[in-house]
Amino acid sequence: KIIQKRKVRTLSGIANITVLTKDLGCPGKCIFCPTEKGMPKSYLSNEPAMMRAVRNEFNAYKQVKTRLNSLVAQGHDVSKIDIRTAGGTWGAIPEWYRQRFLKGIFLALNEGPGEFLSNKEIEKQVKEADLQDLLKQNETAACRCVGLWVETRPDWVDEEELKKLRSYGVTGIEIGVQTTDDKVNDFNKRGHGLKESIEATKLC
């Protein structure tokens, strides 16, 4: 407690970790969205979580492990973790990458803070692991995932997508409702309107 830095980070009893995906494109053409080369759409390279992602080559395992080690070094309890995946429209990301990304997250959580696996071993374990097995293991792991968030657009939410998210263990969805004014949506080239935002919210 004496050396603990920024106590507010785990005051609720839960530590938050943001994990960024690679820039795999986003179908949106929104005029307000930052599009920095090599960065996931809507994110900038000078943001703390983004800098951590870049340092770890956007590898989900390394990002989580780095943050766990950092939190522990600052005197925080990491027994309960809230994971926020970011990087644009989750539904637009290829399924193979989503599976691989989530496996990396849970592999790191199940291991907990400490030494990193080698790049070769990370690759091997992520390839061979079954996501459902990793989720089951996490129920009794030292670093339990008590919340898993994804971000997406209202027009990418449907029943099939929600079933997939449930199978991943997702507990929260950040729906990008930028405005409820369709004139503004049209002007911004958002690609959807209030109707889609309402429908997505109902489905969730």
C-alpha cells in the first residue's frame, strides 16, 4: 500500500486492461475518425495503451502480460481483471484473428504476471489451444477475467454476431452510437442511422 501508484486504478477491486488489435481495417468512412498509418482506425500512436500495443507488436499475450507485470510492480491486486479490446469494429475483424487474439489474452491471464513465454512458444500455444478450454481454465486462474468488452458499430450487430460474442465470453459491448441525429450521421458519412442504433441496443 505504501508504494502503490494511482490507487484509483483498482479501488473497485478490479484492474482494467486495454488490449489493441492490429489495423485490420474498418468499413466506416466517418469524416471525423483519425486514420493514422499502421494504427487501428480511430486510435493515435501517442495514447498509452496504443504505445504499449506497438511495443508488443500488437500481440495480445504480450500486451496483457506487460500490463499485469506493470500493475503488480505498482502495488495493485490483479486477481480480478476487466479486459477491454479496442481497435475499431470488432465484427469486421476476421474470425481467425479474433480467435487468435482472445486466446492470447486468456493464455496470459491464466499464466498471470511473471516471465514471458518466447515468441515461438506463444505462437505454438495460441495455435494449439482451444478457446473454450482457456475460458474454463480462467474460472479458477489467479487473474480471473470478470469482464470482457468489445467495441463495434450498430450496423455490425445482429443475432449471429451476438451468439459468437457470447461464445467468446464477452460481457459488454461498446456500441459506437456517435449521434442520434440522422442529419449529423449523414453529414459525417457514418453509414448508418438512428434506426440501426436502436435495433442494435435492443438485440444486445
